[in-house]
Amino acid sequence: MKKRGKLVFVCRTCGFQSPKWLGKCPDCGNWDTLAEEVQYNAASAGTKRRAIPGDTGPVSIDAVILEDECRIQTGIGEFDRVLGGGLVPGSLVLIGGDPGIGKSTLMLQALYGLARQDAKVLYVSGEESVKQIRLRSKRLKTISNRLFVVSEVDLDTILQMVSSEKPDVLVIDSIQTMFNSDLPSAPGSVAQVRESAMRIMIMAKKSGIPTFIVGHVTKEGAIAGPRLLEHMVDTVLYFEGDRSHVFRVLRAVKNRFGSTNEIGVFEMKEQGLEEVANPSAVFLSERPEQAPGSVVTACMEGTRPILVELQALASSTSFGTPRRTILGLDQNRVALLVAVMEKKLGMHLMGHDIFMNVAGGVRVDEPAVDMGIIAAIASSFLDRPVPEGHIVMGEVGLTGEVRAISQVETRVSEIRKMGFSRCLVPESNLRRMTAVTGIDLVGIQTVTQAVEALF
């Protein structure tokens, strides 16, 4: 009689193991994430200890020989920007996003861009048949004799295929469908995802093949599977956006070979994803003129300045506790700035519901947009529009002072390019700036000064 393995409950979020089922994971604190798994020891499961890539002994770091390896360009400028300038040989990239957001479309278009440069690329799908991929490729016009596709979920077969075909770039879509025959658990379980990612990582490091892994996300928006998955890979990318909107934002949350501040903006069209070279013009294209509650500010995404429209609506409430509905901004930050406005500007906002939104579905997190938030709320509260051609920037402190922001020259250059005539900047930044022509710069030290200058 075959010996049964040990029954354990494993958290799908963090990988915590418990001998009994628990409603709440004591490690990560998430509810209803423990799933039943049968755990076998190495002898009964038939697993083998796999060698770690590279030399087993320690070497002096100055004795390591570096080859002149240039980054591989995918042909999609926005994608290469987020990756840090292109693909690094041997890197492992994890990309996640909501269902239907365009992950597989982006991967197919990136592989086609590489195939046009005479690179041999392999697309492994565990969710679509070869005919379905061919139909999608026909719609996206990404057909090339250098783009090879296969529908397979068995990891051993895939690794043997990679070893024999030797592609220049590999895509696994998706990691949750991969099955390792050494483990008895079902595909998508914590053990299967962890072991499959480890074997793919070892293959990528040994062979030097850049590899993309597509990952599913949970209803909370995090990549499904153990948190260890994000620690193992070199780069983690999130494809964000609302399926009802045409714009998609590709954001890096981890990148060992580049900045995590860069974003790529795409527009979803019938022929697939199209790059948005000038996001500022797109985000401001439908901005209403002379509308109270609408303010433009400049934020930085890595090295790129982007002008975004902040919209606010302050209306009297009929409830005992006013509502604060915030989209695209930090809700706690907005609450803090509302308190500053009540204290320093004398605006009684406790009797008003406040709704805020960043037009275009972009998320802005940096403190340099504080003055834009205050200006938008004040404009709606006073029912007076911000003067035409004005833009505001600056970080606001709890005492009502306006603090300096970073890369102000880059922001002002983008503002001038977009045709704005007057810009309110922190006084401390203005003193350190060189003379700028074509735009009127006004220094502000407090929120009171800024509101007086605007209204």
C-alpha cells in the first residue's frame, strides 16, 4: 500500500504552513487563504536536489569576468523604459494584472518586436491552444516565422523544449497553469507555483535566456501564489488600468536592473496596445475649461514629467459624518490636507462631502501634488475656477507651509511645452532656479499665499 503524505494547510498568499485549517493566516493576516495540500518528503515524491547555477565555491568579486552584454530592445519604447532600457540576458521578469487587461497581448507584441530583429522567440501558453494564439496573432498583426508558439503545461516537457530549441527569449503564460510531475498537488497550488518558478529561474540563469512569466492576480490585486514568487524574480511589473478605459499603465514595483519609478502608458485599440508617447497631452485632452474643481499639476514618474488633471467636488452633506471618496490619490494624504485647509484657510469642510479623482485613471503618490489637491478642493468649495493657464506645485506641511519639491526644472520645462502661462512653485525652489523664459513663475511660501494668488 502506497504511503500517504502528510496533510498540511498552506497559505496561498505567504506560504505559511499549519497542521490544521485556520480562518485567518497568523503570518500575513489574510482571511480564508489556507488551502489543503498533501506534503511528501523528497524520497516519496521523487524530487531531486537541483544544483544552483554558477560555481559552488566562493570567488573574489574582482575576479568575476564580466562580458559586454548589451540590453535587448523589444521594439516597444514604453516597455523598454519600464524595464530600465531593455531586457537583461538571463533575467526573469514577472508581469501581473487583472484578467483581460492585456498581459498576453503585450507579451505577444513584445515577442513580435524581437522576432522582427531576427531573434528566435518562444511563447508557451498553458491557457490557449495554438490555433487560438494564431487567431489572436492575426488580429494583432504579429505573425512572424521567428515566433514559435506551443500549448503545454508540463514543466519537464517545456524545459526540454527550451534546451533543444534554444530560443533567444521565452514567455511562460501563465505560471499558475504550470504542472511539475514531481509534486502531487494541483496546478496553481503554492507548492506547484513555488517549485515551477524555481526551476524556470535556474534555467534562465544557466542558459542566459531572458524569460517572462505571466502571473494571475487575486481579487485584492496582488499576484496570486506565495510571496516568495516576487522575491525570486529579477523584475516585477504590474499592468494597471480599468478595462472600461482605453489607457493602460505598466509599472515596475521591483527591478534589479533599473529604476522602479518609471511607467509606460499604452492605449488599447482594436489592433492591440499602442504606445502613448506624450501622456500629458492625452490626459489633458478632455479637460473642461473654466470649471470649478479642476486643477492641473505636474508629477514625476521616474525621469518623466507628466501633467495630470486633479478633479474635486465639495458638496454639503446630509449625513452626520461627511464622506471622503478618493480615486487615484492617497486617501490619508487628502484627509491631512483637508485638515490643514480648515485650520489655516478657515474653510469649514467638515460639513461637506469631498470627492476627488485623477483624470485618466492614473495613480499619483508623490507629495509634490499637495498644492494641486488643495487648489482643487478650494476651487470647488468656493465655486470659482482656477484662472486659465495656471498650474500649481508644491508639498504642504502641517503648519501650512509650502515645501520644496524635486526636479522642478524638468517639471517647468514640460509645463511650458504644454502651453501654460503661469506656474506657482515653492519659494525655496524658485530661489535656486535659473531664469526661465516663456512662463511666469510665482513663488509661494504658505497655502494662504497660494489661495490668494489663485482666487
